[in-house]
Amino acid sequence: MREDVKIIRERIKEITKSKISDSRDNLNDKFVVYIKDSFKNKEELVKTIGKELIDKGYVKNGFVEAVLEREKKFPTGIESPVPFAIPHAESEYTLKSVIVIVLLKKPLLFNLTSDKNKSVPVSIVVLPAISNKEEDGKMLYKVIEKLNKPDIAKEILESNQSDKILRLLTSD
């Protein structure tokens, strides 16, 4: 029994340290789930994920800087039962639309959209790189709507399965 627990913990550790995992079979390449133990701060998170998005051809150079600059001017922390943030850049940086879901094992502070002088510890970060297409906006809105539901947000946060997370975020 003890050995089983050790094996399970090791497997969970492997999963949570993985890089961007592509589980996008039925979602038309629109979502990426990134599970990581922790980042030092929100800047490190944006730089790490942003570099991978640039390397994979989703966004243009300058995306990371644009996200960080926009976050300073217009913070994106959302105070909800499971706080989340939506740091993003303008659509001009998007080459191929994608919504990255980052689950944090150690929350990061994001300033609130409602009061940039206050911050909230965030455990879920949604990093969209989307076009001006209506369908992309609807897709992002649906994700935000789901994260505002405490039961769904908690289930997402507790999951280490990207397929399950995507089902929770995209189901009707």
C-alpha cells in the first residue's frame, strides 16, 4: 500500500512538471493545458509560457513584452471563490489562436481588475492569444464563465488530467 502511494506521488510529480501538453484532439487546436508546480512570479510565468508559444508559432515576437506591459496598465486578477487571472496581449500578436490554461500548485499574486492597488492570490491563469474573430471571443468568454462557477473551478484546479480540464471548460 505504501509503495503504491509513493508511485502515485511520483507520477503526479512527473505530470505537474511537464511542459505544454497538447491534448487538443476535438478542440481544433485551440487549447493547451500547462501544469507546473510553481513559478517565482507572474512575470516568470508569462515569459516561460510566452516563449513556448513563440517557439510553437502561436504568437509573434513581442508577445511577452506586450502581455507584461498590458498587465501593468490593466491588471487581470479576478476575485472569485477560486481566483484566476487572464493576462493577455492585443490580437495583433496572434498568429494562430490558442487559449493556454495554467494550473498553479503555488498561487501567484495578480493585481485585481477592479482595483489595481489590490492583489489576489491566483491558482488558475488563462493566457489567451486570440484573433478578433467572434468565435475566438466566444470561446474565451465560455472559459471565463466556467471559471466563475466555484464547483467547476475547484474541480479544474484539483485535476492533473488535461483532457478532463478541457471537457470541464468547454462542455455546455
